[in-house]
Amino acid sequence: SISDGDTIRARGKTYRLVGFDTPEIEDAKCAIERQLGAQAMARLQAIISKGNLSLTEVTCSCVPGTHGTRLCNRGRLCGTLTAKGENVGNILIREGLAHPFKCGKYRCPRRQGWC
């Protein structure tokens, strides 16, 4: 199942997909962000529905000792998801529904705005 354009639930766990950032829906700062967030979520659902997926769990960019807690990605695990061998983040970025989002070893940059 999907929570938004960059968060999925699989194998009984919630994963923040890494390498990209999609607009927020619940915490949107403007109507445009909310609309784009809904489009990103719908597009991710469409990609997932076609199958041929591979989810790989990766280490989150969080301070040591915080993994799995609310202090690290709100308790979500981190992962990469590919569809037919292509990272879904690259698809969403190419289609204007996500920004590249590269984190460092222990922290992530500020999110780019959508409004």
C-alpha cells in the first residue's frame, strides 16, 4: 500500500523510498503542493500496479542509534524500489512529480519547496 508518493508499506513494514522527494499531501504548504502530491501518489500506485518490482532495504541517513525510532524518518525504514529495473524515483523525477533528494551519511538536506 502507499502512504504518499515516496512512502510505501510492504512486507508488513513502512519504507521511505530514498533518492527523491515528492510533494506532501497531508502537510502541504499550498493547494498546488497538495495537488502534485496526489498526482505523485497516483502515479506511484500506477507503477506498482504493473508489477515487476524489486524493493531493497537500505541504511537510512540518520544519527546512529535512532534507526527505527521517530527521530529517524518518523520510524520508517528506508528502501529503493525499482519497476522493470528502473528506480521509481527516477520515473517520478523525469515526470516532474518529484525532486532529487540525496542525503548524506547522517542527515538529509532541506526539502525543496513546491509552492
